[in-house]
Amino acid sequence: MAEDDTSVPSEYFQGTRNSTKRSRQPEDKLEMQTLKKRIEANMPLSIPLTEALRVGSDFFSYDSIELANRLLGCYLVRKFEDGTVVRGMIVETEAYPGTTDVASHTYNGKRTQRNEAMYMSQGTSYVYFTYGMYYCFNIVAKIPGSAVLIRAVHPTHGEERMVINRASKRKAALTRPFKSHELCSGPSKLCIAFDIDKLQFNEQNLIGNNFLWIEQGENIPLDQIVTSTRIGISGAGRESASKLLRFYVLSNPSVSVRDKAAELAKAK
């Protein structure tokens, strides 16, 4: 399945290879302390729980390709122990059909302790560790062994908490503030922003979970959904890498990697 999106230095992790000993600038510390105080004081960083909007088991009762499309426009919601809630619209997904797909962790029926979640009931979360330091968050589809990778989320609430979570994992001083669309523009970035890890959320049923769930959202028209190849799976071979199993919302700034050729073809 997809590999980590922050495995090499990027504009979000500048200087990580050579600047691990650098200390944060005073203004960075002040900003972080201010945000933390707002959270501790329970200032407006939370929203009422919208239980009526939570999707049920039937929502996930589709194969991975259909589910990957249905999830676009829905909201990923994370509630923390202190009551703070962060929320974002899912804008990019990848389908992993399972046993027939070389890029899937369950290819040829492979079943291990690591991928056991992919054989659990639809709507179960599958969180795996990659590159020894990052997580990727998936949702199990109807067919056993298949899942959908949540690749990018567009923040809609709780950005200040996301900033704290992202900054806490940086190895170098913050060279500039995070922009909203940068916070969750990749599978591992969104896991850091939402504080999703394997210990807390692997093999969890999202239908009744009190700390992580999916809500109904925007209806994305078909002409606004771009279909492209998946990212980071070249090791699975040309055939698998060429499958059009990545889907994203056209023109959304939080999408991790745009396929301009596919966008141009869609516009014709």
C-alpha cells in the first residue's frame, strides 16, 4: 500500500537531515505556548458532537473503489480526551482492492498480525506504521482484505490543535507558519495532525468509536472527481502502479499530488 508522504525532506520539514540540533526560535515557543493555553482553557477549539451525521455500517458496504469515491466530501472527525474536536473534509483517497492487487497488504491472501484489521468488518480502521516513524490511516471496505487509504483531508475545524500536533513532530525549527491546506495534505501528515496512531486506532470500529469517526458531508459531483494512479507503490510493479485507483477533489488545495494531465483530460 502507499508509503509515507514525509519520508524525504519537504517544505514542511526543512532541514530535518542537518538541523536536528537547532532550537526553536523564541517566537515559535511563544506561539505554541499560546495555543496550548487556549486548549487548556477550553477556548473555542471544539464543536458540538453531531451524532446524527455519523455514518453507519451500511455506508461502508461497498467495494474499495466505490467506497473510495463515496468517502470524498465526507468528514473525518477526531475527539481528544480533553474534549477538543478537530474535523476535516476528505478530499483524496486510494482504493486497495485486496487479494488480487499487488499493492495491497493482503495480496494473494496474505494474512498477518499486521494486516489483520483488513479482514475485519467493514468500517474498521487499519493503521499501519511505515518508514519506522509515520502512520497511514485506512478504512476497511466490504470485501475482506480490501481497504481505502485516506490520503488527504481539508481542515474545517480545530486547525490550532492540528498545528500543535504537526509542530510537535518536527525535527527542526518552524521556518514559517503552517498554511491551512498544508496541515493534512498527505496520509502521514493527516495522521500527525489528527493524532492517529496504531496503538490508539488500529482495528477500531469507526461506527461506534467515541474518538474517531466519519460524518456525512458534501456531495461531490462526478465532474469534480479526478481519477489517477496511486502514489508511492512503484515497487508493486508497473501493472499495479498504473491502475487508476486514486481519487481526489478537483481544485482542492489540500490534495497531496495533483495529476495535471488527468485534470486537463477531464476538462475536455
